[in-house]
Amino acid sequence: MSTVAIRKALEERLKTMQPALATAWENQPFTPAAGVPYQRVLMTPATPENASYGAAFREVGLYKVTLCYPQDSGTAAVQAQADALRQWFARATTLRADGVEVIVRTTPAIGAGAIEGDRYCVPVSIDYLANLGG
């Protein structure tokens, strides 16, 4: 259940960010409105880290938020939102859900933009950890 709690903590944080964007959540129906920015999310757990023998381990991974803005509208608005997202999930931000503490490990990385259909998309990767077990 640890990944469920981690996802919940990250999603709850994203839901409270202002300005809010329509969000394509994983494995849920979503149809973007023409000409309106939106974001899509993808949680990618990595191999857990084991610092020593025993039940304790560290759940780690990336929470990727891809900002999708109308094509041919320039980069200023999407870059401003990427910067705001980086601040909203600043390094050492601590989140909690269902008894699990999730920590943002590093300053979120803003990736290169790319054209996807009628959108210019910029990914922001949020590196997280949660100490679990034992």
C-alpha cells in the first residue's frame, strides 16, 4: 500500500497548486479542451533502496508532470508554470498521506519542450522518497 499512499500525497499536493490546470490523471478518462493548457501526470516508482538488512527500505521514484500548452503560443507561459511547479514541489518538501511521509529529494528537473500533436509540452520531474518498513 506504500505506493498508493505516495501517489495520494503527491496528487493532493498537485491538486492544491494555483493557478490550477486541468489534469489528465493516470488511467482516467480525459479530453483536453482545444486551445486550453492542461497537465498530465505519471508516477514512475524505481527499485526500492535497502540501506541495511531487515524490513526497512526506501521507496523512490519520479512523479512526472507534463505541461501541455497550445502550439504556437510561445514558451513564456509554459516556462512560468514549470518554474511555479518546481517551487511548489521544492527540494525537501514533505508530504503525508495515510501515515506515509513523502519527501521531495532534489530540485525538480524541467525538461526540454517538444511538440505533441497540437501542443507544446514541457515535462517536470519530481524525485521523491519515502522511508518504509521496520
